[in-house]
Amino acid sequence: AFIKLKEAVTLDTENVDAYVRLGGILRRAKKPEQALQVHRDLTFRHNLTAEQKQEILTALYHDFTDLKDDASAIRAANEILTINPNDRFALTALLRTQEKAGEWKEASVIRRKLDKLDGVDSGRILALYKVFEGEELVAQGDPHRGRLFFKEAIHLDKMCLAAYLAIGDSYFNEKRLEDAIGYWSKVITLRPDMGHLVFERLKKGFFEVGRYGDYAETLTGLLQADPAHLTARLELAYFMEKKGEMGAARDHYSAALDHHPDSMLARLGLYRMNWAAGKREAADAVFKQIMKMAVKREAGNFRCKTCSLDAETMIWRCPRCRAIDSFEPVKS
Ligand SMILES: [Zn+2]
């Protein structure tokens, strides 16, 4: 009798696994209702092992997700966690849902747990959660509390540009211009290559406090550290142009082209400066270059269908994969 019973249990066990798989097949065949039915029936069985329960709940999570029943999907994930609090699948699934719903506090708790399990540190993302929370407070008209969150974000991630921008913006809205300028400037200090994120802001800020010259100085500082900094160079050139210092503007546009010959904006600037200085022939020459660049850009490139090699001109036999007649025009 014992052997019979053991056989039956074994049979039953295999049965459960088979049904979980069957449901999975139905789901993948785009029949999530039927999949849900199969998996749900399994939950009424007795003597399920913890492992089986977990498997069934995981399947249910997928069914509910496909049926766009997020609330039930979350319930399934939470039930998995009552069986195994460290289940990565359930934790990850919950995290995804909470991120989608913008539930940043809950998401933080789970992400910290996952970090601990995986031995990683997603401080960058935890910091962004804080920024999002703070932004909600600012939108609700509470910039003071919002800023506390932004500062917590910086505490979690010293490089959290979103936080510096948000603090600067909120100070600017409260007319605390020097404070705004201070925080925006930190973006440049931390990530010179991302400086253009704050150019417009700083320009406005410096203008309102009557320190317009400091804007040019900020850009000059960037260029001293990195003469190839394209956005700073173009911004400074344009700044000089607006001030009427056409010679300086022209020099900056030329310098930009020395480092970035493909910069359309630099070439357009140089064209304008030549034109303004009455150098018709030089302007004409630059204009022809611009036309050439524009035509190339509009026409796009050619790409091998077989190996995805890009080419600037039409090729009839691919130099990489040797395919014949495999190139097609692609828009850039
Ligand atoms: Zn090829």
C-alpha cells in the first residue's frame, strides 16, 4: 500500500508540473484566460510542496500580467514572498510594478533588498527615486520638502545630476537666483561633458542677477579644461555673436571646426560670420561645404542587409561578409 501511495504522490507531483507547463503553453499561445484557469485550478490541490506553490504562483503572475490585471499579479508576487522572502523573481516583478506606478518608497525598500541579495549598489537609481519623490512635492507646491528629498538624493549619489538641476530650478522659481546658479554650476563641475544641460538655465540666471559676463567666463572655463568641448565652444561663439564681437565669434566657430569638422552648426556659424564681415567668397565656399554635408545627411547611408556594415556610398559586393547586391539605402 505504501508503494502504491508513493506512486500516486509521484504521479500527482508530475501532474502538477505538467499542468503548470500546459498553462504556460496556453499563455504563450496567447490564451491567457485558459492559462489562468489551468493554473488557478492547481491552487486548490492539497499537499502542494512549497516549491510547487511557488511555481504555480509564478505562472499566475505571468497570466495576470498578460491579462493586464496588475493588482492580481502583485498579489501573486507577494504570495511568493510569503513562501520565500528572498525570491528574486517576485522581488524583481514587484519592483517593476512599483516603478511603473511611481511608488518610490516601496520601490526603494525592494531595491535595497535586491541589492543586498546580489551584492550590488544601485545608489544611482535609489537617488533618482528620491528626485522623483521630491519633484512630486514640488509639483504639489511644497518646494522646501521637495528640496530635502533632492538633497537626500545627492547624499545617495554625489553625481546625481537630476538632483542638482531640480534644486537649482526650485531655487530659481523662488527667485533665489544665486543659490540656483550655485547648484546649476555644480552640474558643470561634476560632468563638464553634460554642461549643456545648464547653459540655458545659467544664461537666464546670470542675466537676471546682472552678471552676464560670468556666463561667458563659465564657458571659457569649460574650454580651458577641454578645447574640444563642442557645445561650450558653439555657445560661446553665439554669445560673442550676440554681443557684436564678430571676430571672436568667428574664431570660436573655426576652433569648433578644427576639432569637429562634421559640426553643421559650427559651419553655419562660420558662414554667417564670413557673410557679416563681407567676405562673400569665403562665405560661398563654406556654404558649398554645408550643402554637401546636408545632401549626405538627407540621403543617408547604405547598409549591408546581411551583416549590417555601413557605407557612405553604394557598394555592390560587401567587403566584410562578401554578400553580393546586399546594400540598401538607410536614413540616418
Ligand atoms: Zn555584409
